[in-house]
Amino acid sequence: MVSYLESPAYRRIVVKLGTNVLTAGTERLDLEVMAALVGQMARLHQAGLELIVISSGAIAAGRHKLGLIRESKGVPFRQVLASVGQSRLMQAYDQLFSRHGITVAQTLLTKADLSDRLGYLNARNTLLALLELGVISIVNENDVVAVEELEGTTFGDNDNLSAMVANLVDADLLVLLTDIDGLYTADPHRDASAELICRVDRIDAEIERLAGGPDGIGGRGTGGMATKVEAARLATTSGVAVVISSGREPDVLVRLTAGEAIGTFFPACTTKLESRKRWMLSGLACCGSLVVDAGAVTALREHNSSLLPAGITEVEGEFGRGDIVDIFDSRGEKIACGISNYSSRDIAIIKGLHSDKIQELLGYEYGAEVVHRNNLVVL
């Protein structure tokens, strides 16, 4: 078995399934193909790996349900197809994963959801909570409202969405499954001498040129190889390794997560921690600070705990829920930074108190933690 140079240590994996994979190039979802892919993911899930699925296919499912062969190019019409097809897509996943005793959850996102600070925080917290519960999230662009994606402009299929989700949940690996083996030196459908590029250490102008054409001949998906390479750039700079490979390859997911070299591999350009630290520790996004007692310092540094209101002694500055805050000990030493679940005004009310008082004092609750450990960087 040929392996990637990195030692495989993939525990949290985002899998993006393109339309041409799910339909096998036909006019409808291919349940046999989906069952095989779900079976692979079930094996990984049962082995203790965490998975999130980014799935296309809603428009294809809607087209089949309505008995349409010819398709209008108008955005509203495609939104209708997505609306009809989304429930059928989820029904298929629910039934297939249920055979393996696995619960799935539907998550519809738009680019705006992840651009807004509260939307980013809510999406991250929800997806991480689902992973902790052993639930596999089926994520899709909300085609009913995401006009940009349907018009084929900036977002492009679900490729870039998958990279954003991989960054959002600190994934170890992003697998982009399509109907071609990976990135080639030329279009393999037109040039018999085209060779598969097994590894790309740096995405430069030449790699972008090679990715310029469509990645499949079926024509049912909206994303091409260019959007996959763009997604790889975003993910790898966030500390996530990426593979572009064929969804038709037998046991492709099981073999990839074992470290076998299949398709085109893009190693991460940095570690996830370094990427997250650069963002949080830059100071550019910091909106305030919290001072904590000795017990909280020990909990954060030695036990990888979340920051609870009971350990907070002071609140400095004005900030909102979802803003980044610095965390200091009583001597003024910066010990951590993270994303706050509560505003400065809220924290001023609940600081020093047990978490079970939050609902009573504020009239609402966003969780027991002021800063959850998943959104925290300890120095």
C-alpha cells in the first residue's frame, strides 16, 4: 500500500459528496452508490472517527421527483428544485445511516451564516455538539435562499462550503469526492497522456491553470476542479489536509483515512492550532478582556476546561456575544483568549456565580460556559 508521507492521524473528517458522485452521472440519486458510501462512513464512525458530510444532490433529487428532464436556468426555478429535493435527499441519508444505527442531522448553511460572527459561533457550537453526541451532520448550502451559489458566482457548488466547515470544526482531513480520480496534468477525457498529480505541496499559478477546466463530463454538478483547488487552498491554510479523489473508487474513504495515497493529496500548510492562534492572538479581533481567579487558571491550563462564570472576577471593555476576548489572571498575565458566549454586560451580571444561575439572572442561556473549551486557546 502506498501511503502519504504524513503519519495518518485523522480523527475528524469532513466528506464532500458531489452531485455527479451521488447520481452516478444519471438524472437521479443512485441509492446503491449512496449506500456504499454510507457503509464506508459507518465503518469509520464505528471505529471512533468523527464525520461531517457536505452533500450536494438536492436539485437532482427535486428534478427527478417532479419528473423534469429539461431544466430552466432561472435561479427561482432551481430554488424550487432544491426545495422539493432537499427532503428527499435527507430521507435517503436517514434511511441509509439508520441501517447502521447512526443518527443524522440536517444542517443548511449559507455563506452569510459563516460570515456573521454570531452565525459562525452558533454553527460551530452546534456542529461540535452533534459530533460529541455521535450524530453525523448532513450539511448543504441552503439552495432555497443562497442565490449566489445557484448563479455560479463566488461560492460555487459545495466545495468552498466544505472547506469553510472543515475550518469551522477544526477537521483533520477534508475529502472532496468527485467523478474523476484527482487533479491531472491535462484533461484526461481529452488527452490520453494526462497524468494524475498525486501530491500538491503548494497551490501556485501552474496548479490553478491545470484546474481551470471542468472536473466531470456528466454536467449535473455546478462545481469544477477549479473550485476544488480553491477549497483546498482555503482548507490547507487553516491547518486541514485535503484529498480530491473519485467517489467510485472502492472503499475510498476507509483507505484514505488509513493513509493510503488515492487521488490528489494537499498537505496542510500549518497546524490547526497555529492557524487558530494566529487569528485569536492577532489582537485585531479582540474586543475586551476577562480576569479570572486561581482556580480558573488551573482549570484552563491543566485540565483543558471551559471558562465558567464562577471563575471570572472582572470584566473589562464592551463586547458582544461571539466576540474574541483576552483572559488574564489576577496578576495581569495573559493566559488565554477565546470566543465569548455572552456579552460583557451579561458577564458582569453572572461573574462569580454558578452556571445554574444564568437562566434565572439573564432570562436566557447560551450554555453553561462563558468561553467553551472548543473556542479557547490557552497560552
